Amino acid sequence: MFLLLLILVAVGLLCGVWFVCEYRWDLRLFGPSRDSGFVTNVRAGEAAHLLLEGNLLPLDVRPSSRYRAEHLPGAIHAPFSGAAFDAPVLECMDRDQPVLVYCDGGYRSRQSLPALREAGFTSIYHLHRGLMSWKLAKEPTESDPAASSRD
């Protein structure tokens, strides 16, 4: 019983530390002191509304296998690893078109924001907590039907 209690306390502490760290990271990226509103952090419902308006392009920065398994409808795949994008797809995109960048849980997409800025994108929306929050909000996804025959 003591071990179970100890495990629960440890998990609770880890979750608490993660939320504090995420909050501080979000303040640096999206907070009021951020210059010229470079990135807007949006929750799933607001992102779905913006996508319905039609001018926002979803940009999936996850690895290829994850993208093929499931992604936002109409998403462009631009895998990001570490400090750079692994696909030349960004070279052909209009830098003034607003994009909604996302990954599975928000970590990789947060990491990609400086690279998007450096690439010249001027209007970026970030899906808070990524595809996980999108699915929890019961928003639609699509997949590549040929995904099971690749990799």
C-alpha cells in the first residue's frame, strides 16, 4: 500500500512539474511580451473554427509514419526533427498564408516555431497540445489509406 501511495505521489509530482514547465515555455513563446504576436496558441475548438473559415493551412510536423496513420483534414506534411525541417515542401509555400502547426502533443511543434519564423512565415497558429487535444475535442481526422502498405 505504501509503495502504491509513493508511486501516485511521484506521478503527481512529475505531472505538476511538467505543467509548470509547459506554462513557462508557453509564456516565452506566446505570452504578452512576445514581439508582434508572431505565434498564436489556440485550443482545438478555436483551431477547428479557424480552419472552417478557410484561410488557415494545417502543417503537420510529425514523422511520416505518424502523419500517414492520422492527421488533420487537408494537412501538409513537413516533418521536423531537432532544428530543421526534413521536407522541401516549405520552399513552395506562401509565407504570408496563415498556418496551423501541430504534432502529437505539442512538444515538437513548439520546437519548430523558431525554424518557421526563420523560414519567413508571418502568421503562425500553434495547436495547443496537438493532435491529442484535437481528438479529445472529437474533431475529424483523416489518414492515408495506403499507410499500412508502406514502411
